[in-house]
Amino acid sequence: MTGPLLEVSDLTLTLPSTADQDNDILKKVSFTLPRRGVTALIGESGSGKSVSAQTLLGMLPRGGSIASGSIRFKGDDILKLPPRELQHYRGSRVGYVFQDTSGTFDPLLRIGHHFAELLAIHTSLPRTEAKQRALQLLRDMQLPEPERVYDAYPHELSGGMRQRVQLALALSAEPELLIADEPTTALDMPVQADILRLIRQWSVRTGGTVLFITHDLGVVAEIADEVLVMRCGTMVEAGPAAQVLHHPAHPYIWQLVEDYASFSAPGAKPLPDGPPIMEARGLTKTYRAGRRWLLRATPVPAVREASFAIRRGEMVGLIGESGSGKSTLSRLLLELEQPDRGTVQWAPAQGGGSARPSVQWVHQDPFASFDPRWQVSRIIGEGLDYRPQRNYAAGSPAERIRAIARETGLSPELLDRYPHELSGGMRQRVALARALLLDPSLLILDEPFASLDMTLQRQMLGLIRSWNEKTGMAVLFITHDLRAAAHLCHRVMVMYRGELVEQLPAADLSASDHPYTKRMLASIPGGCRWGCTVK
């Protein structure tokens, strides 16, 4: 059968009219997906990428309605399918990987139960064969100890591991179309390269089609055959990947390419020697996993003898693969967990007392750190309720909240919205605004900008740098993006299987001799064709 696998024609999606926004969030969107190959959908945060992809499944935002247009999958208009056929279409013909894994898993069920339930609904596999398929997919996703992952609960896995499990789930029913919404966002570079290779191999082996949503032009150059570009709810350009990336017709795409290439600018210069704001000595943390009834729990070392210091005004990058212990180390610094061994010593704050109370943390998953009942303005100002005595800045709390919102790129009308009404990038900016409002002496950023498009990443990194220069705030920047770490930081620490295996100036990252660091450098998506600092 010839013709496209999926065809979208003049699709317009509307929301109820409000005083502060246009009610058309998709405006006469038209595009096709071929019967095999990878099509990348790119655009800045809030451009309509995720809404477009979810609409392909008949999943409309609350209050949304289709004003015009059609979505045809092999000729069938999915917007007119009855509920039972729509359920079959969503599960067995189309697989979906969401940007935020927190809504994918039932926290009360083990990972294996999620596979068993999906395969029981959408396939006729016996239970034993279904389990073997699940375990093989977990191996394909480069997950260590797939049997342990199969028996684990979602909260026992790191963010990157949950994202890989979600991809395995999406492929388990052997769909014809895989919609991947930022599927490698939380993954370190080597695993990201593996996942991109697996997605490409799946498309070639099965003849399946992939709609790959991303803001990373390096990933687009690595994996995409075709490219779709969205801006403000409209499709502004479509064509072969080489043509769109190297010879774009729309000025917006030129801007995206320039923003990506701007990461080749030199990073922060090394600071002169100065007193540390904090010093960690021999931090060690081991978890106990897999204990059931009378069976002995397996020790899982998360952090091993980590020793380092961060000076006032210093920006330090912490890079490493998913599950290497980066987030655990940050939780030890924040005293959210206690180490088995080792100490953390804090220098006196400039205004007296310890610097520890003025440490702030921007979580990897901002949505999980918000009270869903609160408006954005209350979320940003939450810390003022606990430390009202501090003189953070001139003006009333409301004025300070509005000012920090502007500095982090949040428009005034967003302050009256709720977290579920924001895109992933907007939520991350809210989390950053909440942290900066309290003028921290140390800001710990745990994969903070992975969900942002390149333009916003550049803006946020510029904001962090200017805040650092203005206030002397120290930064611990946890990331898997070597380009971002080299661009922002004075110094970089490399973590591998719980150990700090290397500490070096950011400017020397490309000259590292450590095998693991060299492997991460070699796995940067798209190579260095897009202006990366590290080569």
C-alpha cells in the first residue's frame, strides 16, 4: 500500500477563550509521516510540539476541541474512531513516550506489572513469553540488571532509568508508529547515543515510523530523515533534515541553529584560589535493594568516598551517567539523606551563621516539587513564608516575585496559572525563580534545563552566569550535557559508578585522558558539527 502512514490536514485545536491568550493553540497544522524512517519535530517550548503529538492519539487538552481538520492513520480518521477502536489504536498501533515519566507509572505497581498489563491488553502472548519480551527490551535499553529493574518499583529507579523503561514499554506491543516526546532528555550522552541507535534500528528492522520530538539539533542531525519545525502553534517549515538544518528557508530556524552554535563560546575562566563555601570529605552512601521476606538485601553503593570543595562564586559541573550517584550526592549535601560515612563542612555565611541554610535546589522533575493546588505566584514565593525575617531585596514580596519572574522569562499572566497549565520548560523556569528569590549562597541544579529548547537553555545559562557574577553565588550544576557544563562552569567533576573519577578545569574537558570521560565526549549527538565546545 502506498501513501503516508499518517496525514494531518488543516488541524486547528482551540481552547476556551481567555483574556490573556489566543484560543487557537494549533492553527491549520498540516504534515505527513512516511511509512518508515524518523521524522523530527522541533520548536521552542510552548510551540505546540507535545500538544500536536498527543492530538495524534486523540488526547486533547482539558477544554480543547478540534475546530477543523483531520488526522488520518492509513486512511482512517482517528478523530472519529469509537472508544474501543481508539484504545486499540493507542496501544497496539502507536506507542508513545512522554516527556515526563511521573505520569506513566503507577507507583504502587512493580515495573514488571506494567509490562504484563500492557501486553495482556494488546497482545496474545502467554505470561512467560511476555516476561521474556519485557526483559529483552530492558536489556536493549542498556539497563543494568534487567531482572532487578523488572521487579523494582518506579521510585526505586533514577529519572533516566524510568525514561528507558518507558521507551521499552512503548515498543513492547510492536507498534507501527512510535511517538517519542523528548525521550533522551534525562539520559547521559553514552546512553542517549545507544537509545538513538536503538530507535533507528527499530525503524529499519520493523519498517516502523518514528515521530521524534526534540529541541536538540545534534540529535536531529544524528537520527532524523525528515524535519518538521513548529512555532506558536503553526508549522513553519518541513523537509529533508539536511536541507532544513543547513539551508533553512525560515529565519526562525536560522536563529535556532545560531543559538545551538553559541555553545561553542568559551566557558567561565578558572577562579583564583579562595576559601571554600563547603567541603565534602569521604562521603559514602549505600542503599539496600531487593529485600523480600527473609531474603538478604543487596547492597547498592550510590556514592563512594567522594571528596571535593566548592569555593565562593565558583560554578562546578557534575557530570556522569544515569544512576552514577549524582543526585544522591546532591541529596547528601542538602541533608535530605545522611551519609553512611564522611562529613560536609560549611563555611560561615557573609551575614553570620552557617552557609548551609541558604542553599537552594532546583529539582530534575519540577512538577513533582510543586503543590498542584497553588498558583505560580505562590509557588515562587513559598520560601518567603519560612524566612520572612531576611532582607532579600527592596520591595514587597509581590513585587519581588514579579521581578524574579521577569528575570527568569516568565510573563506576568503566568503567575495566576497552575502547574498543570504550564509546559515542561515553563515549570523549570518557575522552579529556578523560586530558588533564586531567596538569594542562595549555593544553588544546586539537578538536570535543570534538559526540558528546555536551545534558545531557552542559552538564556537560562546566561541568567545563572549573570546571577553568579552579581551576587557571588556558587553553583553545583548536575548535568549529562557536556556542552552545557563546559559552557557554564569553571570546573567539572566526573562521576562514574558512585566515584568521582576526575576533577579538572572546564576548559580542559576536551583533553581528558580518563576512558569514561573520553567515551562521553565521543557520544555527543551529531558529533561536533553543531559548534560544541568539547571535541
